[in-house]
Amino acid sequence: KAGVTQTPRYLIKTRGQQVTLSCSPISGHRSVSWYQQTPGQGLQFLFEYFSETQRNKGNFPGRFSGRQFSNSRSEMNVSTLELGDSALYLCASSPVPREQQGEQYFGPGTRLTVT
Amino acid sequence: ELKVEQNPLFLSMQEGKNYTIYCNYSTTSDRLYWYRQDPGKSLESLFVLLSNGAVKQEGRLMASLDTKARLSTLHITAAVHDLSATYFCAVDENTGNQFYFGTGTSLTVIP
């Protein structure tokens, strides 16, 4: 079974631009969660989608948004990029919502650099 | 806001020795997770602990959860170099709405 895939793997953007990251979960998984990892703030939960509905959202500004498609693929969008948005963005998938089962499978991440 | 504290933050240990990493959290939760991250890599799920008193073991690692003390431990037995990595615990609030990671423990096992 193929693992979680994320595209692109690396991205360089300029302040003020917007960016869209993509995550394809393991086949059959309907929950996708997104996380941000930075040296200063560590790992932080962004949001979780299940069956095309956002279930939970972390403490991030509205510039961070996401969606999930009927095939469970998810996209995350960050608008009006700031230098502090430079981070490794991880997505994780699971068959059911995270709080029901717990096990998550992580993708390789997208490293975003904002200049 | 839930706080998740790990200690130590950095751990250097010799091969063959035992040690314990601690994860304390500040709110009611009976779901705790341990992950491993190698440098420049993604997260790998190690353990999912879903009830008070849960204990799970895989190889040289054993994790336990005490929800009354709001404490989880990750015990390393007879460390080997391959265990060198950063270990994170993470906690689900019981509402399921938020998910918080600890600060991470950077483990270096010295031959």
C-alpha cells in the first residue's frame, strides 16, 4: 500500500504570495490532519478533515485554510505569506477521525521557505 | 491551553544503558501518543496509549500512561545507536478538538 504523499516537497515563496500544498492519504483513509513544524514553535496542529468536513482547527490565523476532496486528498492554503510561515508542513492520514483511533501515518512533509 | 512538557530536552546516553523520558500534560486526557523523528525526516508513530494504565512495548522501547498523574513515560532499555532521534509525545484533549505536541527530546546514543 502506498504511503502518504505530499507535493511539492520543497517550495520557495516570497512574502505576500500565497501557496497551496497537497496531501494524498493512504488509500481508504478518510481523515487528513495538517501540522506545522518550526524550530521556534515546534510541532503545532493546524486542522483535521474527515469526509470533506473540517473537524478541528488549531490556533492559527485565518490565512491558513484547507479543504478535502471527495477522494480524501487534501489541500492546505496559506495566503499573504509571512517570513514566520517558513516551516515543514506535515500531513497525516488515518482511516477514521484521529480521536477515535489514534494511529496516524505521516507524509514526508513539504518544506516551505518564505523570503 | 493545554501544555505538554517533556524532559529531558536533550539526552546523551551510552549504548547499553537504560533511561526514561517523561511527558507531563496539563489537562484531562486519556489519549497519548509517542512519535520518533529522524533528522530532516517526517514523524513515525511509535505508540498509541488510549487508557489509564496502558503499557506498550516495541523492541527496546516501552511506553506507559498514567492519566491520573497526567504523565507518560518512554523507557529505553539497553540503548543502541539506532535509537538516536528526537522523540515527541502528543496529547489529544478529551474533547478531541485540539492536539498538542511536547517539545521533543533529542536522544543521542553514544557507542
